Amino acid sequence: MNGKMICRVLGLILLTLAALMLLPLLTGLLYGENVSNFLITIALSAALGFALTRIKPARSSFFAREGFMIVGLGWIAMSLIGALPFVLSGSIPSYIDAVFETVSGFTTTGASILTDFGVMGRADMFWRCFTHWVGGMGVLVFMMAVLPMGEDHSMHIMRAEVPGPTVGKLVPRTRRTASILYMIYIAMTLLETLLLLLGGMDLYDALVHSFATAGTGGFSSLPNSVGGFGSAYIELVIATFMLLFGVNFNLYFLLLIGRVRDALKNEELRWYAGIVAAAVLLITLGISGRYGFLTALRHAYFNVASIISTTGFGTEDFVLWPEFCKWVLILLMFTGACAGSTGGGLKISRVAILCKAAGVEIRTMVRPRSVTRVQLDGRRVADGTVRATLLFLMLYLFLLLLFSFLLSFDGYDIATTFTAALSCLSNIGPGMGLVGPTGNFAIFSAPSKLLLSLAMLIGRLEIYPILVLLTPRTWKN
């Protein structure tokens, strides 16, 4: 194991984190706020980062194990240090609560323990929402875009951090791939900000909501989320961008190079659009008696977009909706968005592979001599990918049940306990019961908040980087 190289890359991560904190610091200065909390945190992160980068490894190469360890340790370090501004300013006095909120931000979950938004200054709120944007595409992908790293190093890190059953390059060089992804990410964020400004939002609110939408996170500067603006236009813009950020970013690259037909023919995209359309129709029919058809369509579109993209913004308390509408939303919590997007959940491509694998198995049982393979986009899916997808589902369900069982010791009802675990593992934000759109996660005990923080990290990094860290064999040379 190349421990010195791991330390060196962790140092670069902490230096990057310190640089990213300059934005909320400048925000605080613009609004005349005390920014000593950010100055102290930036100094600490920069000092630790600088010290780690001074470590000179005997060799610069590393392999998959080190890649997983760097990603897992990097995200934990970012969360532990990123929580400090909230504690130092007093906006979140409890360090465990601050870690929960920061992990929720970086993992783009959007689960919150905040009960009083008035205690948080503009700089702290900016940092809270900006963590979504940083975590959405991944801070290590950002590092690859701006720092020179070896191709082998970059690919191991990208495989560990980018969600989805498979990871590929858009262009031959991994660094160039990361740069393209971030240029698309930035362009879409700026476009949403502009459209929100045209809808009457001020620049601050437009930015923080664009950050949260881009990262499919869901933190808002208002206690009643996007519903607090009371604007159909703003809801339509945010809902549409939530769905767009839930699409595989590789498809946007295809659009940029003129391969429009290839992008539109993508099978995962068609599954995604079909699931969204079916869910919006079902929920609209289910709640039209409560709101009227057009208002029901508006609320259904927004909340389906919010849940399937795993953003978690809210306009209505869907806990009060009919039971089958709530079940539709719970199923969307499982499926999540597309692979290669900023969304969470199982990912549409995995759901498609699992459904097709089940179909192939049934056909083989009926006609044992037939030779049928799982195909996606007209190409055969490798047997190893199918096995990995099945294993991922098994681990996902096992962890979901384990976290739900451990949370049950807090004594809350099964809807609250199960959907809190599901929400954090799928990086969604709101659940049902006491953790619905009008509730929050402050009700849980400190050990449960740490457990849910672990669930959020496991969900964002798709299980393996964190499990690798928890495996004793990993730490042996």
C-alpha cells in the first residue's frame, strides 16, 4: 500500500477545500458579517493540507485499493473539517449536528437538523448550499480537472467517486474528461441562475438554489424550501433542472459534439423519461381531487422531479397525500436518477439491467436451450457487470435493513425509521412520517445522526469506498 501517496493526495484535497471556502468567506465580507469562523477553518485546512503534501512518496503509482481509500478518507476529512465553520459561528453549536449537516451537504442528501434558519448568517448558509455543488460532481473530479495527475491515478479515483455501474472516458485523457464534465456542470448551473433571476429571485437566493439543484441536494435558504417563493415559474425552472441534472452527463457531451440522435436513443434516458411521465400522471390523478387538475399537475411534476433526482426540495407536504401516491414516491427513492449524473439511488441503468436480467432468466427457464443475453443500448452487458449489479442491490438492501434496525432503537414509528434510512442511503433528503418535507432529522439521537451520516457517505460513494476502509485487510501492506 502506498501510504505516503495517499497522504499526499489527501493534502491536495484539504488545500482544495480551503480554496473553495474562500467563496463563503467573500460572501460574508460582502454582507458585513464576521467571517473569523471561515478564516480559522481555511487556515487549519490549508496548514494540514500543506503538511501532507510535503510528504514525499518513494513511488507515485497507486492502484484500485489506494483509489478507494483516497476517496473514502477524502470525503470523511472534508466533512469533518467542513463542519467547523458552523460550530465556530454558533449557527450549529453541536459538532455532531454540524457534521451531519455537512455530510448531508457534500453527499447531496439534503437531510437537515436545522430548526431555526434565522440563526444562520448569509455566509454560513452559502457554505451549506455550496457543499451540494462541490459534492455533486465530486471534489476529486474537480481536482482532476485543475491539477496535473497521472492517467492511472485519475482513473482509479474516478471509478471510486463517479456513481454508476460502469465508468468510462469521454475522451482519451481522464483529466480532459473531468474538465469537460465540469464545464458542462458550470454552464448548466449558470443557466439556471439566470432563469431564476428572470423569475424575480435575488442573486443570493438564485445562486444557493442553483447550487442545490445542480448537486441534486435540496438545501434551501428558506425554512419552507422552494414552496416559500409561491411562484409557479420558479418551481417549473427548478423542477426541470432537477430532472436535467439527473441525466447522465455523457449525453450532454454527445449533444455538444453534434451526436443528438445517439443521445436521444440512449436507453437509460428513455427509461428515466418513462418513469417520470408515469409517476407524474399517477400522482396527478391521485391528488387532483385535493388541488384541481392543473395545480395537482404542478405539484406532481415538482415532487416527482425532486424525489427521482434525489434533490429533496419541497413545495407540498406529500405525507398528507393518498397512500398510493406516497408509495409511488418511495419507489422513486429506490430507483434514483441516471448513472453518471449528480443524483443518488440505485440508478436507472441498474434498475434496467436487473429487470432485463430477470426477463432473461425467465425466458431461459421456459426455453432452456435458448441463448439470450442482457442488452442495453443494443449492446451486450458483460456478465461481470450483471453480477456486480446484483451484488450491489444485495448490499444496498442489506445496509438499508441494517440501518433501519439500528435506528429503531430511537423508538420512532416504522415509516419514520425506514424512510430516514432510505433517504440517507439514497441521498434524497426528506422521507415520510416525522422526517417528511415539513419535518427534519433533529429528532434523532447523536449516535443515530452519526449512523445516518455514515449511511449518506456510503450511499454517495456507492458502498465500496467506505466498506474498503472498514475492512481490516485494506490496511495491511
